[in-house]
Amino acid sequence: MPTLAILIRVAFEVLNWLIIARILISWFPHDPYHPVMRFIYEVTEPVLAPFRRLMPRTSIPIDFSPIIAVLVLQLVERLLISFILRLG
């Protein structure tokens, strides 16, 4: 597998784990100003915000945007890697 495809794979994997970490963090009280928390929020918010805007407002207090974001990220990752592998 070409190096670029590996780098893309790793980047998407890290982003997926950061989104999962953000989901788990949201279940517990935490300090949003802690440097690790700020990093997780600053990296994942640009990805999650567009999906949050697309989701309809409901009375259920569950945010489904991380689930949708992870699924879309996996699709984009597969498309990018297959495109790169076809080029090389």
C-alpha cells in the first residue's frame, strides 16, 4: 500500500478515535478547559458541526451527529484510498 494511503488511513483512524473519545467524555463530568479536552473538542468540532446542523431538532436529548460523522468519514476514507491505489 502506498505511503500516502497509509497516512490517510492513520489520519482517519485517529479522527474516528477522537470522536469516540468525545462521545465517552460527554457521559461524565469533565473540565472543558483542560488541555486534552480542548484538543479533542477543537479537532472534532469542525467535523461534527456540519452534521449537527443537518440533523433535525428533536425532543430526544441524544446527539446522533457523531455516529453519522463516523460513517461518512469511513466512506470518504475508503473512496480516497481506492482512488489513490488506482493512481499508483
